[in-house]
Amino acid sequence: MIYIETNSLDPCFNLAFEEYILTHKVTGDWLILWQNHNTVVVGLNQNPLEEIDPDFVRTHHVTVVRRMTGGGAVYHDLGNLNYSFITDAGPEASLSLSRFTLPVCRALNAMGVPAEVSGRNDITVQGRKVSGVAQRMEGNRLLHHGTLLFDSDPAMVAGALRADPLKFQSKSTKSVRARIGNLREFLPRDMSLSDFWARMLSELTSAGLERQTLSQSELDCVQELADRKYRSWDWTWGRTPPYTRQARRRWPGGTLEVLVQVQEGHISHIAFRGDFMALTDCTALETVLQGVPFRPEAVSAHLAQQEISLMFGAITQEQIIKTIFE
């Protein structure tokens, strides 16, 4: 087993690193153990706004990024350890998730943790989810990666992954929430995350370990991919499946209701309704906003060019933005 580390806590760099190994290291069995600073990682086919609490994410400086594998949204912090296996896909039968989840369960069992594979893609301990996994095939190479909740902050996990399902209608892949647990709770003898990391590495590479690093030119390629793809608005938000968002807020100036249809990250239709004291209707604004990226700063820039008080009475531009996005 070839073992390599990213030496980074940046989620965009780490996901780019993983993709680079998948697409450029086309022989051998590779293992990466890595961590992200506070991050929500959404699946390839998900709508981020259906998975997160935007206010919580913004207040707690949580990064939101899209990965290249399917499945549901997960929260990463420094109490979580991620693992990635990259290897030949082999025959179709070997694409089974158990090819990788069973060795992880064996490693955890060797530490005295009674982990088992549960459902379609979870590892659980005593009925509580401690790991979620996903896979991607590129040519004849296969990436399998997963989380290992060791000592993550439950309040952060619950707060970041707390969207209001009533506000959205779409065909995106929804996350299935499960009762989670931290592996540290189940250890017969306590250990630090660094000790857990070392033990997992030892167990997963018991047949032999070869350490490697990327050259500076390869790291430059990873950084370029991180900046161009994983750090871009288009990748994380723009490729969101079509969806409809409904929001209603009561302000001192009246009730404002907004219906927004979004396609490829841009507003395809928007309508404003409510009992605010309007002197003119909102039709012109609704037309102007068609095609605008669905993000606060883009919509704010267009609102600033309109006579908001004529259309919305005492409801302010800031309140309109909060209604749409919060």
C-alpha cells in the first residue's frame, strides 16, 4: 500500500489532491488519511442550500465545497479523520462498497470498537453512524473515501447540516440524516486523534507500507486544480440541480414572500408577494433578476439600482436579501 498525506487542512486543496492522485497515479494501491478544517462537503448531485443552515455556516465560518463523488452531505472538523483508497477497479464484483468498508471495520474492531457495515453506505457502532462513504470511477481507477467521526463537535454537525426542507422543491439527491456517534466514545481505552490516526494507518497497511510525496510541480498542479475547480462558485453552487425556493418573512414594513426558481445556479424566475405598501409593482425587478447568479452579492447589486421604496414600501434592500437567502 502506497501511503501519502496532503499536509493541508484546506478542503479545496485536499479534494484536488485526492482527484490528482486518482487521475495521475494510475498504478498501485494508494491510501490517503487527511483532515479538513470546519467544512460541509456536499455530494456531486446535491443542492447545497438544501443541506446546510446558511446563517449557521456563515456565522461559524464553515466552508462549503462540492466533492466529485455522490452521496450525502457530511461535516468535517479536526475531530474527524478522512480516508481515501485509490486502486484498480477490477471486476464488477469488486466495486462493492464492502471491499473497502470491511477493512475499515476490521481496523476499528482491532481497537476494541464493535463497528459494522450498516445499510447502503454507513459504518455504525451500536446503531450510531460513525462513517459515511462514497465512490467514483475514473477509467479503470476507483476512488473510495469516507469519514471517521472520532471526536467531532455534535453541535457543529447538527447546526451546519440543518436546512429547512419546506423551503425547497427539487430533484437533487437529499441527505439521509442518521443518529451519529463519535468513535472515541466506544474505545475501551482512550486515545488522542493523532494516536488514532497512527493506529488506523498501521491496521490499514498491515500487509506493507510505502510512503510517498508529490513533487513541487505536482503540488502546483494540485493547487491550480483547487483554485480553478473546488474553490470556484460555479463548481460548488453553479452546478446545483434545478430547484425552487420559497421563503416568507414578516418585517415591520409588512410580510414579504418570495418564490425563486433556480437553474444552473442562476435565477430563472422570481416573484415577490406580500402585504407591504407598494406604490408600483415588482414586474420590472422580477424581469431584471432573471439570469442573475443566485447569490446575495449579485442580487444586491441589482436591487441597488432599483427604486426599492416604490416597490416594497418600508421593506429594505437588506430585508429583501435576508428573505431570499436566509
